[in-house]
Amino acid sequence: MSDVIQHFTDKNFDAQIGSGVVLVDFHANWCGPCRMLAPLLEQVAKKLQGKARIGKVDIDSAQEIASFFQITSVPTMILFKEGKEVNRLIGIKSAEEIEKFIISEV
């Protein structure tokens, strides 16, 4: 796994999104589009290091969080600012779209 993208769990989720701008990718290991999105998120995370963070939540192992945010389709990316949801994207997007989406809140 990447050193710029962290894995969030039911236990550490609130602490991880509590400050700054954080994009959370809700994904599943069995999801093809999620696997296609992973290298794009890696690229964006490296580019925006120090401005925003990117984390991943496996919906199968963090079912409480996935249920709380009503994740019904993967990949779903939720943008948080200071712990509050500000926007979300559903489906695979380009690195440029993801970067613009995050920058809108930085």
C-alpha cells in the first residue's frame, strides 16, 4: 500500500477526518472500477500532499462507516472538511476531476 494513502477503519475514521481536507474513497476489493481508481488516487495524493489527504475505507471490513454514510455504490468518494461532509463523487473519475473536486475545498 501507498505511503500517501491511508486505510481508515471503523475505529480510526473520526480521528482521521477530524481536521483539514480529506477525501475518503469507499471501495471494495471485488470492485473492478475501484481497482482502476486506485492509481489515480495515488497520483492525486502525491500531487496534493500537504494540502489535502486521501484515505480509503473498505466497505466490507468497515461496515458501520459505510452504513452511516449510506454507501450503496462503489467507488464513492466523500470529501470532508474539518470532519464534515462537503461533497461526494460516485463512480470512476479522472485524476484531473478528482484533483479539481478536492481543490474546491482547500
